[in-house]
Amino acid sequence: MVSTPIRVGIDGFNLALPRGTGVATYARTLSRCLTGMGHKVDVLYGMNITHRMSTDLREVIFFDSLGQEVPTRRTKLFSSRWWRERRGDLAGYDAVPIPLSGRVDARGFTARMPAHDRLLNVPELFHRAALHYRYARRFTTVRIPDPPAIMHWTYPLPIRVTGALNIYTMHDLVPLRLPHTTLDNKSYYFRLIKDLCIQADGICTVSEASKSDIIDFFPQAAPKIHNTYQSIAPGHEILEKAETEIAREIHGAFGLEMDSYFLFFGSFEPKKNIGRVIEGFLESKSSRRLVLVGAMAWKSEQELRFLERGIQLGRIVKIDYLPESLLGALIRGARAVLFPSLSEGFGLPVLEAMAFGTAVLTSREGAPREVAGEDALLVDPYDTAAITDGIDRLDRNDALCTRLAAAGPSRAALYDMDHYARRLGTMYDTVLKAAKR
């Protein structure tokens, strides 16, 4: 494990998005773990912040852009900006620092911010890099002053930081394994993953299931792949709250009682199996309600064909994006979390529910099974009747729910920050040693 503190960079690709995503949670958790390990952390964003702006204005624009949909500016052909972009595509881009003076009141962004020592930016980096790779099949290079020893990209991106060892996290290969469930350009995605497997100094993944999928498609990547799993840092303020306080919160915010509902949280997309979750619940005999927390995603129309019917019947409650504290209260108050996903890189909702001591129903295959072990109710995710039966068992069997809820925190502890730090340290140490050979 890396014993000497180093500088590690991560990207802000998902951190700047308006809604929270699993990858954004991964990036924030990674940054906090790295800081806890004693490493310096750089975070590289792609906002419309340029070196021509004063340092004071960069700070203002950063917080003005964070969590906002920033439209991509069209570039006029042969304009000075067009020529700058062509030079950048060929010669690379210089990152500019975003110093934080504290003069901007950023307390409302605390939950969104990663742990960091430096914030840096290249204007429209991720958009520009994707276009450049699409047309030229070349990676965009970025120069950072005093570059990090390791640049740990939290997502497969066609970008390299000069002077750093570049590690890319591949959470899953869902666009290739379940192509009908995503809108990704499959040819682009296949080429990118193939090139990353060749050019990366290391590949990070988050489960043995994902590691196996990557090797199945790209055997040449096997020597470079490291499974670090994931971790969470459940808020102590939520864990330490008395049940009476949790009950008061969920009743006040949602009109729900403790143990009166099942919970699904995540994006509403085909791979999450939300359609079968809804159908299986409506076919169950449960008098409890199903609470769905998440945003509509791609290809969700067919998946949600029974949603409106469930809402009309008063059996389903749909809630959009929630802050971490309220979501944590909902998890703690649920009878069980339902997460029979078709495919996951890791299955963060499974771990989060177990950490909060809530029973879980999840898939009996892939990463969710790997994370949960035998401490969840496992079902065939393609079998709606099996999902219905699982819901009915959890609904009627108090002893089963109590046993699963009690086992969850011990299982979740296998993925705590200390374990995560050791796995990350082993990966970095291996990549650094390989570079010296």
C-alpha cells in the first residue's frame, strides 16, 4: 500500500451535473477516502471558466455553474475560438486553477463538493474530448501545473493528463452486455473501452462481476484491472438519530409512517428493472405502499407503464431527487429496499440500505449478490413472479425482515472506508511500481 502521500487527481465530469448520480457519489467518496489516506487531491472540471477570467471571477462562475445545465456554445467556423480548439485538440489544453477565497457563500454546496486541495478547469473539456475522439480517435491531453502522480478518472473518458499515471474506472459494461437498455452509441463506446484497455496505466473496477465482464470483452486488459469495490460514508447524523426522530421526519415530509412502505431509489432506467419492481409490487398482496425516489431516465416509458395506475390506486408514491439527509431517513424508515437490478457495476443502494440496517431484496446474480452475500433476500430479476413472492415474504415475515436488517451493518462494514483505502492503496502501489520497471 502507498505509504508516502502523493498527489492524486480525479475528474469532475459527474460532480458538476444537476442531479446526483451513482458516479458522482463514487467521485465524492473517492476524494474523501484519498484525503483520509493523507493524499493531496486535485479535481479537474470542464466548466466555461477560462484563463482570461480573473481568479475572483473564476470562483464566482464555478459556483454559478455547479449543478446547472450549462449549454455548449457553438463555435463559429474559423473564428479565433475555433482555431484555439483545433490547437487544443492537437497539442493539448492547459488547466487553470480555481482558487476558493471563501468570499462566495458556498454553504449550500457542501454536500456536492468533493474533498480537494486544488480545483482546476479546462473549458468544455469533456464535450471537446468526446468530439475529438469521435472524429480523430485520439485522446485529448491536459497539462496540470505540478501534475498529480496519479490521475484517477472516475469514468471512461478519452483524456490523459500529461506527467501522470492515468487510471480509468470502468463501473460496468452495461452498454455492451445489455445494449437494449442504454442510448449509448455502441460503436463509439466499444472503441473507447478498447482503446482505454490498451492506453491506460491501470483500470479500476468495482466488483468481481464487472472485472469478469471487462475481461470477457477485452482479454488484453486482464493484467491492468484492479477491483477496489466501492464504499460509502453514511452520515452519522442519520445513523445516530432516534427512531422517533426518523418517524417524525418521514411523516412530516411525506406523510408516511415507519415500516409502512417499501422503497426503491435510483434512476428510472431499464437496467434498474424498475418496470418489474412496479409490476411485482402491484401484483403482491401487500397493503404497504411503494415509494419510488429518482428521476426519469432514458428508455423509461415502457418500464413505467404501470406507474400511473399505481399512483391512482394510492399504492405508489413517486418522489424526485432528495437531499442525502431525507433519503437516509426514508431508507431507515422503510420495511425493505427493493433493488432487483438486471446489471450493476456495484449496486450502491444495496450497500447503503444494509449500512442503515434496512432489509434488502436484490438480484441473485452479478454485483448485487456479491455485495449482499447471503444477508439479503435474493430473487431472479427477470422473473416478476419471483419479485412478487419476495415482496410478499418481506411483507408478512417480521422475523425475516428483522434478521436481514440486523445482518446488514456487519456486511456493509466489509466495504467501509478503511477497507476501501487499503484496496485503493494496493492498486496505486501496483501501478506506480509497474511504471518504474
